[in-house]
Amino acid sequence: MSQLNVSGCVSTGWEAFKKNAGTAIGIVVVYGVITSVGGVIPIVNVAVGLVVTPILSAGLAIFALKSARGGEGQIEDLFKGFSQDKFGSFLGAYWLMVLVVVAAFIPPLIGFGIDLAINGGFANLFPRVTIAVSAMSLVALVIAVLRFSMVTYLIIDGMTVMDAFRESARLTKGFAGTLFLVALVNVSFIIAGILLLFMGLLVAIPLTMLVYAAAFTKLKPEAPAPVKSASP
């Protein structure tokens, strides 16, 4: 039975941060520099947005999971998503999640069309249907994101994209509320970091990564067995 609770995730994440503080801050800074600089260079920014950022995000997850499991992360972890065996899976999972998010906006658009039809145009329009459908879509989207939030970690552990989505939904079943609270705690860390003249973000951002990775280690305590090299 998974032992998932907010305090346990925060405690594990904080211990991992203390053990890897310098590297954790450094990897976030490197990520920020690469994505920021690459994002303002014409043409290059397209590649950064479509490919580099998703893969570097997977690298952050690799670092976070390693650290949450008690290991020592390295700056090089940021670039391990570019490895040939995982590259396609990380990229596919990222954009599949984007499609999930985009799909959540379709019902509100349909609702808005219904409102326009009911009211005969924009005059005296109060989009009741749009508001109701948007609220339901938002709830559904939050639940979907929480249920699929472990996909990247499962791919790190060796699963294919679709198997990772299915397994993430299975692992998180019954824990969406707890994961939502973990996410709220992480948001509070970010807000605190901003209030501390933004310098606090150097601690808050890596800490949030580690806290959520810790949630995965609670849901799936057993790490994959290391691959044994063939005897010469």
C-alpha cells in the first residue's frame, strides 16, 4: 500500500535538497539560461520550444528522481534526456500531455458557441453555458494532469509512453487529492521565493521538483533493478 502524504513528500524533498543543494540550484540556473537565451534567438527559439525545452524538462526530472531516491544528482543529468533510447519517449509524452491540455479548451469553445446561438449574438450575452462547461473542464483537466503527473518518472524507469500513461493513472488512483495538496504546497514555495526578492526561487524551484519526485517514490517505492553488463 502506497504511503503518500504531504509531510512525507516535503520531508523527503527537503532532505534531497540539502544533500544536493549546490547541484540542484546549478541545474535550475543552467536550464533557465539555456531556455531563456534560446527562446529569444530567431529560428533557434522554435527548436527550443518544440524540442529542447521538453527534453531538458525531462533532464530535470531525471535529476530530481535520482536525488529523491537518495542518490547524488549531477548537472549532466539535465542533458540525459537526449540519450537515444529515451529521447523519443520523453518528447512524445510531453506533447501528448500538451494535447490533453489543449483538448480541455474544446468544450468551453463549444459552450460559447451554444451561448451565442441562444442569445442570437453578442448583445446581452451572459455566457452561462460557457461558464458551467469551463468549470467542469477545468476540474477534469486538473484531475487528468494529476493522474498523468508520474509519466516522465515512469519513462525514466524504462516504460514506454503509453504504458507510462496507463501506469501513472493506476498509481495515482485515489491519490489525486493528496497530489493536489502537494502541488499547492509547491505553489506556496514558489510564492515565498518570489516574495524573497526572487532570490528565494533559487531554492524554491529545485525544492518543488524534489518534493514532487518524492511523491513518485512514495507511490512506487521500488526502484528498477540496475541493468547488469554482459560478462566479457
